[in-house]
Amino acid sequence: MSFLMSVLVVLHLICWAVALGTWVAAARTRQPNSGMAHAVAGAVVIGVLMAVLVSIPGLTDGDPNHMKLGIKLLVGLVAVVLAYVADKKGPETPSAVWFGIPTAIVLNVIIAVFV
């Protein structure tokens, strides 16, 4: 089980890195890439899968912090919605939506590391 969790953590982090990287690559033109929205969605799905596996008694050691997992899920869902709105609107994406994407991504990582 430890190996599976490690693989899922790596995939989760890669998805967040791809999402942030595609945002940075598109920041000058504000032409979002569909890969950004898919990477954010992938990170959230993998995160939910990890939360489910951690919450099953006897599979992993320790108690999951459900408050932290819930906040991360909420912030992740906000990032997904913003990324898909940006993908739909293209270059006419409002600034609040455009800059909300990396804010939500970085906030999610900060919560994961420091909470």
C-alpha cells in the first residue's frame, strides 16, 4: 500500500506542476491551454483517491486530517472551475478568473505542506 500511495503522491504533484507550468507558459498571451484544466482536474481526482485510501481503517498508518482534506478539496474544486472557465472563454478570460487559477494552485500546495 505504501508504494501505491507514493505513486499517487508523485502523480498528484506532477499534475499540479503541469497545471502551474501551463498557466505560466500562457500568462503572457492569456490564451489558456486545455491541458491546464485537465491537469487541475487530474490532481483533484488523484487527491480524492488518496484521501479515500487514507481514510480506510487498517490500510495506512495514522489518522487522516479530514479538515485539511476538506479544505484542499474545496480549493481544488475552485481551481478546476476557474481553469475550465478560462479554457472556455479563451483570451477574454476575466482577470479575477485568470489570476485565481495559480492562486488556488499555490494555496492548495501551501495547505498541503504547512497545515
